[in-house]
Amino acid sequence: MKASPAVWLRRSAPRALGAVLVLGALATSPAKAQAPAAPPSAPEPKASRPDFFLDAGVAYGRLRLTCASCSSIVAATGPAYTLSVGGAPSQNVLIGLQGELWMSSGSPRQQVQTLVAMVQWYPWPSMGFFVRGGVGVVRGSVALTADTSGAFSTKGTGVAITLNVGYDIALTRRFVLAVQAATNVAALGDLAVGGATANDVVAYVSRIGVALVWR
């Protein structure tokens, strides 16, 4: 029997988190191994990407909710806000934590909050293009229709996987404007909806926006 998206996501999250951490470790080791040794008399070069970073972003976001027993797919739009903090173990890798809050702009009020451990990778360190991925936890307050009696608000927690792509535009030596697009896939599990049960609820939050990065 084929597993539902929510079950698959819950089972895959621990392996995905391990893959994120391994990817970060593997991405940093080649840079250290291949770096040429500086002559004893030469000064040590200054890193172009500092060890610490902090970014705050705002975006337009769209939520899609699906479940095995829902009578229809629920969609809503609204602003999304992100905050990330971490370090740079190498010139082409950032590692840290990312928090995200999406809120609906209409009624009923809905929210999806995620906190993930993330790795951001620059395939070409001299360029601004990057890919960011992460795995973590999610908390959602959403509206679902489990039968023909209408929509009901419900809450749930679960696991989330996020994928971002973006491009850095340097503003000053310390500040960067990151233009980015992202998708979060969050498994909220089985939720009680007005006396019924919505099975295997999955929330998809897509966003496109900008972030101000300090390094």
C-alpha cells in the first residue's frame, strides 16, 4: 500500500536532516583540503565571507492544504516573514537556523510557523546564486473542510522540509540584499475538524520575497 505524503514526510524527515548535516560537512571539507598552503612569509588572506550571518526577510506567500479525507484543496495567501542566524564554516557554505511565519490575509485567520536547521550552499563562491535546504518542526493553525458541513479551524504540529533558491546582491561591505523563492512542505498529521478527522494533512507554503543580510 502506497504511503500518504504526510506519512512519507514524517518517515523521511530524520534521514533528510542527516543528509543536510552531511552535505554541510562534505561541502566544507573540500574547500579546506584543496586550499593551497600560504608561504611562511605571506600574510594570511582575509575571508570574504565572515563567520557569522543574520538575515531578516519579507515575502508574498501562498498556502495549500491537502489531506486524505478533505473534500477540497484549501488555498490562502498572505505575508511571510523569515529570520535566520548562523555561521560560515567555508567560503561556499552557511549553516544555521531559520524561522518562518506565514499568516493569511483573509478570514478565517491561519498561521504556519516553522523552525528548521538549514544549510545554504553557493555552487560558485564568487557569484551570488545559492541553494538553501533544511529540516525541522512546524506548527499550524489552519482551516479545513473534512466533509460537507463547512470549514473549521484546527491546529497541529509536525515536521517540515524547506527548499530555497536565491541570489545575493551586495549593498555594502557588510549588507546584502537576497532575492529568493522558497517552498515549505509540512506534515501536520491527523487533525480533528468539527467532529470529523482530517487524515494526513500536508501544508505547502510557497513564497517569493527579499531578505536583508548582515555579515
